[in-house]
Amino acid sequence: MQQATQDSGRGFFTAPSRTVEGELNRLLSETFDDHWSQPRLFFNSLTKVEQQFVINAMRFELSMIKSPVVRKNAIAQLNRVSHEVAARVAKALGETVPEADPTYYHDNTTAGISIVSEKLPTAVGLKVGIIASTSDLTEASSLKAAFEAKKIGATVIGQTKAQGVDATYSGADATAFDAIVVTAAAVGLLDAAKTASSLYPIGRPGQILLDGYRWGKPVGGIGSAGNAVKTFVGAGNSTAGVITGTDVNSFVASVEDGLKTFKFVDRFPLDEETE
């Protein structure tokens, strides 16, 4: 059978004819034995805070391992990726820090790995939890409409499923939202000691706000709720991403910008330098 070319073969075209001589061997490149360069590339490409998240996750998982042999073997594998990683994990687990194993160490980085190094192009589709009170839902309703006009999801949280309330405090949690905002009418609900209710777990409104803050999410308060939110997250803590304002539209625009930042990473503690 004649090989198809540009001039024959019913219009099909292949590369010019070639001949091959010798034995055909199916072999694997030596690089297939390198299981550590790519994990190092991933780790190098993260921000310091994201690296801390990875370290914390490995500490947690290995702390669940009962076998000291398995823990030591895992740390030995981490040491082939990064001596810094191995040392930070080992010290937290009370294990001996191994000597560096630098065969596959490198300083290369790549793009598109970090989720916090650049702002998101849009906040469309993200979700805001609005801490409200059924005593007065006027402000909550205005905020919800303004967010939805920007195609940002908004959930009004109240004590009961009253008209205008989307979720109750008994069923709400900060994990469901990308930002948390507080209306002026709901400020009193943040004080668990004064507003304990049989309608939801004690302290739930304040817990939603504080969890959102601790997880790096934008939080805020409109009107008189602004100062209350700053006080609630704690004096001396970072106020980056803590949004205040009196005008609904400008406040919502500021929250939208905070959503694009996605995570305010200066709220997360980091290990001291190990190397």
C-alpha cells in the first residue's frame, strides 16, 4: 500500500516517507522515577499563607497516624520535596528533623497555582450572608437587592423564617458564604450574653461573623453596625477586609471589591522562619 502524500492518497497528507532500522525498545525515561520535583514546583508556587495551609494540613493528617514508622517514612518523603516542609511538619509532631535530601530541590515556580496572589476578575456568583434581625428587615432587604443587582447571591439570615428571611440562625453557618455583613438592626444579636435565644444555638449570629473573619473572608457592617463589627473581631486584629459604610450602594460596591480579593491573608498566623 502506497503511503499517502500531499500529491496522492485522496487528499490526505502525512509526513514524508521514513524508514527505521534496528531494535524497538519500550523504555521509561529516568524522569519517571522522580516523584518529588513536581510537588516542589507546586509548593514553590504558593504564597506564604497557602504554604502554611499545606503544612497545617499535613500536620493534621500525620498526627492521626499511630505508627511511628509510617510517620517517619512520610516525613522522609516530604524531605525529598523540601527540607523546610519536612522540618516544619516534624517539629510539630515531635519527630526528629532529618538531614536535607537535596537531589530534587529546585527554586522553579509556575503560574496559575495560587488562589490568593491576584484578585478575582469578577464577584458574580459569590455569596454574601446578611446578618439581620426580624425586628427590622428594611436594611437587609435593600442590601439583598443591591447585591443581586450585581449578580452576587445574598442570603438574609434571621431568627425565624419571617417574610424577607432566607435562612434561620439555627441552620446558617459561615461556610455557606464568601462574605458576611451585619445590618444595624442586628448589632444586638452579636452579644451572646445578652441575646441568648431558644431559636438558635447560643452565640450563633456572632459565631457566623467571627468565623467568616477568621477564615479570611470580607466582613462588614453598614451604618452603626460598622464600629460594632470592628469591635467584635477584636482590637489590634487586622482591619483589612473589614468594610464599613452608610450608603447601601457604596457599601455593596466595597464588599464586591472585597469579594474579588477573596481572602485577606494577613489574618492567618505563620510559622517562624525555619531556615
